[in-house]
Amino acid sequence: MFAPPARLPLALFLCICASIPPLTTAQDSASPQETKPAPEVTPDAPQEQADAQPPSFDPSKMELTPEEERIKAKYNDIREKTRESILNMRELYTRYANKADRSPEAFERFHETSIASRKLLDELYQAAYEMLILIPDQEAAQYLLTMVEHNYTNSNYDELTMKGGALLMDLDFNQTFLYRAVSRASICTGEFEIAKKVYEYMNREAFDDLDKRFSYQIETLEKQWAQEKERRAEDAKNNLPRVRLRTTKGDVVVELFLEDAPSTVSNFISLVEEGFYDGIDFHQVLDDLLALTGDESGQGDGNSGKFLVDEHLREGSRNAFRGSLVMAKLPREDGSFLPDTASTQFAIFFTPIPEVREKQTVFGRVIEGMGLLSEIRRVDQNKEKKKDEVVLPPDRIIEAEVIRRPEKMPEPVYRTYQ
């Protein structure tokens, strides 16, 4: 049985607790495809202050149409449900933290409530976005801005981040993290023209390492994404194997590329069915890069004793994008990898990396729960620990379950080492 950690995370509660000074403009609809970034954005912009806004307006003087009234009522309804869910989660956490109830059932209730709260936060984000397109509302704008910053901080570069950030930019918000979030999310979701436009207007001094990499690789990434879209259209016609990873942050569903990496997928499904991944930590989690798991030791050097023959050189092998599953291999001192050394460890990528296909096998992708996965606790085993530093336990896979697979699977192909 999964044992609850001594302390439970409450990051979701922080996402709803910001206030906002009045907002300026009463612009009408703002399309993400028509962003108007301000060219003067620099690293000195108030990127850590998600409440620095233009001057105020008075929405009470606006007469709303029936459609606007409906959208505002929808937003208010979801807001209240979200507030109630988070207060319930906070109460469960308080009882657990103060040892009033530390039973496995109490942890399970908190776990389920936190997942439900996260879903409501996403629904509230969508409702705030829809309302801001039609109605200048300062509370909705603050919530959207806070969540875009939260997603940016957690490498959650999804479509909602792109759309919400672009809308705020159209409304003359100019925090640096908005520009970075929108450009990165645009690339991760295949909206390359938006990314190019944002990068064109950004001051180059505002680029950090990821923005420099993306702007340099954007043409390659665009070509790879065009190929990947065609492959995913073909995938949709087939019943590819699927696995559910029940994690401490919620359920993640992955789809596996059986035709493109048959040996790797067969090995992975066998490990899942054996219960190998149950209780395994995400032992290395790096911002803007990946979450690594599959090591029983938790130190990064574990394996099953069996090593797969590489499949990245097969015809039709896949590239690595946001949400891709990639087999880990044993590294050399120069940073390259020893061939045919993949075993049990795999990474889930937060951002696309074009050169991965040349070195490692991409064997699947996340189709549900990528936003939840981006919330997992960061762990860097190479980072030196400070004296008296409190290190919280890593997130983990509670249980892995095969939810779809063919009756007959190919035999994994292993490399024999003497």
C-alpha cells in the first residue's frame, strides 16, 4: 500500500489567492493569432510581479448582452465550485498535517480532492479566458495572469497557456514571463507562426537558454512537427496500447508506439504487468526538460538486468516532443550514450528536443494528464544540497496499469553481454 508522505504539497492553493490592481482597457475580442507584443520588453520588466497592470476601468458601467451574462454566470459558478474544492482540500491537509487523521484513507481523500481541484482550476482558466474575450474583468484577468505564470514556472507549455497568455498580451500586459510562456507553448503545441512573431518582437536580452534553443531550432522543429501530425493521424486509426500511470499528482495516460518500437513497447508492458513501476519515484525532474523514472534504487543507476537493442535507427522511428516517452540509456563521460543499454528507466519530456531521435528510442506519448505531470516536484541529483536543507520526498508512480493492449505481443529483443 502506498504510504503517505510526512508532508503533503499544497501548491494548487496558491494559484487562487492573488489580488489585482484595476486593469485598463476595454478592448473587444483578442485572438491568439493576433498578438501585439510590445517591443520594449526586457529582462528588467516586472516578470516576477504578476499583478503589475495598466490603468483601471469600471466594468460596472458596462451593459452586458445575454451571451455575456451567460459567460459571466458560468465563470462565477466555476469559481465558487473551485473555491469550495480548495477549501475542502485545505481542511484535509490541515487535519493530516496536525495528525488529526493520518490514515491511508485520509491521504486518499486528499489525493482525490487535489486532483478534482486541479481539474476545476483548468475549467476556471478556460472560463476566465472566454469571459475576457468579451468582458474586461479584473478578477478574471488576474486569475489568468496568475495561472499563466504558474504554468510557466512549472514548464506546462500547453494550448491553454498559449491562448491565455496571448490574450493578455493583446490586452497590453507586458510581463517578460508572458512572452516566454506564449512563445514556448506555441512551439510545444505546433503553433510556430505565433512563436516566430513573439520572438521577433522580444528583446534578445530577454531570451533565456530555452528561448535561444527554440529560436535556433524552430525550422527543424516545425518540419518534425509536420511529420508527427501525419503520424498521429495514422495512430488514431489504430488501437495502440495504452497504460495508465497513477501518480501522486493524478492519473496520466500514455499511448505506446507498438509499430515503431515493438521491442521497447513489449518490454515496457511486461514490466507494467509485473508491477515493476508501482511505487517508483520520479528521481530526476528538471525544469523545461524532463521527468525521469523507472529506477528501483532511486539513484539513477538501476535496471532490470536486461538491456534492449536500440530501436531509434529503425525506419519510421519517432521524434521527441512535449509529452514523449523516451528510453534512458547508460551515459559515457563525454555525454553520449552506450548503445543497447536501455532497460527500465524512461523519461517524459516537457519540451521537444530534435536530436533525441538520433540517440534514444521514443516509444510513446502522454495523451492525458500532461498538465498534472508538469506539477511534479523538481529533483536534481546533481545539485549540491545545502546544510540543513529540508528535502521533500519526490513524487512517484503509485501504480501502473495496462488499459489496452493486443492479445499477442512481439518478443522483446535484448542484447546479451558476456
